[in-house]
Amino acid sequence: MKPMVRRCAPWAAQVSIPAVSTIAEAHSPIQGLGTFYNYFLHPFVVPPHAILLIAVALMLGQQGRDRARSGLVAFGLAFISGDVAARALALGGAPQTILLCGAVAVGGAVILDRPLPTGLTTIAAAVAGFAIGVDSGTDGLGLREELMAFAGVSSGAIYLTLVIAGLTVGFTQHWRRVGVRIAGSWIVAAAALVLALSIAGPLKRTSGHLALVSEQASKC
């Protein structure tokens, strides 16, 4: 086990550290794409969005066709509501820690793979959709560009969730469900790691600032 940990640790660090820096950068337009396709890819390239979307989709797929259907409808409506609210009220996005903590919670449900109440899965999907929608809002665009961005990001988020949930619903064999649970464990690990690294950065800067202030105070 220890040799495998030593082999995997550098790889995990190489993957997660760029992911943390991408959180702030991925909201910028992707060069060479039109507005619609640029924002269609938005949920795929922002790590907290992608992690939470995949977790929600896997959870809904595990719960069966009927619960997945109601959860997907709730997710789509909540996402659109959150995106519209963010654009209309200039909310400035959702805290990344909320998205990552949500991914950890939903990923934990995927690992357990237990039947959940329909209301719980629907609420979880709606809360996740609203949070991602709020964090997907844009400002400073013209009306036409705003509409294209709204259509693109909504289509991308709903498409990604629908495809993954639809595929997972068909996984009735035991070994396939085990694979979904393993994917859930990777989601929890990735979200927890990105969350820890995103928190560690500000803490490190704060401790450095306090040390500098303490050093200057001692010289006075």
C-alpha cells in the first residue's frame, strides 16, 4: 500500500494544484470560441462545477428512473433560476467552498448507494443546481451576448447532468454499481483535496502577513 501511495501522491498533487488555480481562471472566456459554445463548456472546465454536477448526476442515476426524472427537472429549473438571479441581481457568484462541500456530501451518498427519499434527492439536486447557476452568472456583456451566454451555460450544465444520470440509471449489474461507487469516492477525494488546497492558500498568506507584522512590531 505504501509504494502505491508514494506513486499516486505526486500525480494527485500535479492534478489538484492546477485545478485550484483553474477555479479563478476558468470563468474567463475561452479564446477562439463563440459565446454560446464558450459558455456551453463552462460547466465542464470549472472544477467545482464539474465535480458537483457529476456527483449529482451519479446520485440521481443510482436512485432509479422515476426519482432521477424528478431530480433532473428540479436541477434544471433551479439552475436556470440561480443563473437568472445572478445576472439580474449581480450576486457575484457562490462561494467555492459551498460547491465543494456539496460535492463531498453528494459524493458520500453515491458511495453509500442506498435508496433515498424522493424529496431528499429532489431538494439536493435543486440546491446544487441553484448554487451552480448562481456561480455561472456573467456581467458586463451586451444583451445579445448575455442571452447567448445564458443559453450556452444552461444547455451545458443540463446536458452534462442528463447524460451522466441517464447512463447511470442503466447500470443494474452489481459490478457497474460498484464502479459508480468508486467514482463517488474519487469525487469526494478530489473535492476534499481541492477544498483543502483552496483553504490552505489564504491561510498561508495570512500567516505570512502576521509573521511580517510581528517582525516589524518587534523592531519598534
